[in-house]
Amino acid sequence: MNPILIAILLGVLQGVLEWLPVSSEGGVALASTALSGFDPDDATRLALFLHAGTAVAAVAYYRGEVRDILRSVRELSRRPFADETADLSFLFVATAATGLTGLPAYLVLDAAVSGLEGGLFVALVGGLLVLTGLVQRFAAALSLGDRDRPDWVDAVFVGLLQGVAILPGVSRSGTTVSALLLRGHEGESSLRLSFLLSIPAALGANVLVLVDDGVPALDPLDAAVALAVSAVVGYLTVGALVQLVRRVPFWTVCVVFGGLGVVGGLLVAL
């Protein structure tokens, strides 16, 4: 298949899946393996790299919130987690906590996927996707919905879990939203905080990939096309998908597609 067409398809997939509580990283990695025959290591690096495009989309969509957050920088050191600095404090602490688990998870992931065959990689992603769906179901059942702003416990808890979500098949948005629901935040507030947190997380993962091995898998032009498409599609779909996530129990989608991934991957491996 034409490399530019592959880049466009992967960009579209990233732009759509990033906002759903399913693993965009897992979906893009599986698609790049199927379309181009990339090995699991390259497919995973490419999936992480494309998160930069949807980070740009999140900045554009939440530009009002981002502007307000930046205006509160001066107050951060004097009044952390106060009304006007709660979001910025949450993003700062959660991003730092993500680094504590994300870097070791990335190193483990790099070593693990290098030794996996294609079928076993698909099965691994499927199994983690099933786990993500069950966590979401558990969180939704226990949600209290009585918190009005994040605190430092939320930030540390969500940040540590977000670092683990670097694993393909573990949904970053699904994991962080589930954690916020467990902490008693409303669904809409959980989505907003999760998507805002995706901005520094995605940019950090992108830098990690570039420093480690440069632009992965695709030629620079194709990579630029994939990033641009993911940004445009992400911006065009985020509003509609936020509404959809509020109405549809996507944990069932995680479990069903994850189960199919496990079965299909094992069949390929055998």
C-alpha cells in the first residue's frame, strides 16, 4: 500500500481513537502492523509518536481552558490546588507522577515487544484492552460524583496510572477517566481533566520516542502527514465523541474487541 495512504489512515485512526476509552496506541500499533508489516517495536513507537497530533487538537479544542490555566501560573506557588489554580496544579503534579511510572513502563515495553512475534503482540494488546474495559466498568459502578475540583491525591493517583497506560492496549483516557470517577468526579469533569492531561503526556511521550530512536517507522514526510491528519481529525471529532462517551458504555467495546484480539492473536501465533 502507498506509504502516504498508510500515513493518512493511521492519522485518522489516532484522531478518532484518542478520545475514546479504548487504546489508541494499541489500535494504531495493530493497524500499522497489519497495513505495513511493521514489527511490534516500530509499531509501538509510531503509535506513541502520533499522540503529538491529538495533543495539538486538544490544545485547540480546549483553548479557553488552556488560556485560563496559563493565566494562573503566577498563583501556583502561593496557592496550589485553590479554586483558580486547581487545574494547573493537577496537571503539574499528575505529569510529574506520570514520569515516575511512564519511563520504567516504556523501558519494559521496549524490551518486551522486541521479543514478541506479531500474533503474540496482538494477543497482548487484546488482553490489556480487556483489562482496561473491566477497570472502566468497575469505576463506573463505584462513581460517587460529588467532587468539584481536583486535589493532590487525585493528581498523584491519576498520574501514576497514566504512566502505566504507555503500554499498548491500556487506554490512557479510559484509565485516567476511571481513576477520576473512582475519586468521585462527575463524568464530564473527568473527561475534561483527562483530555487536558493528554497534552503534556502526549508531548512527553513524543519527546521520549524521538530522543530514543528518532522518527519511527515512517519517512519524515509520511510522519508529518500522519501527525497533521491526526491533529485535524482529532479536532473535528473530539466534540462529537465527548458526547458519545457520555451515553455509551464503552467498557463493553473494550472487552469485546480485546477478546477478539486475544483469540485472533493466539490463532496467528499458533
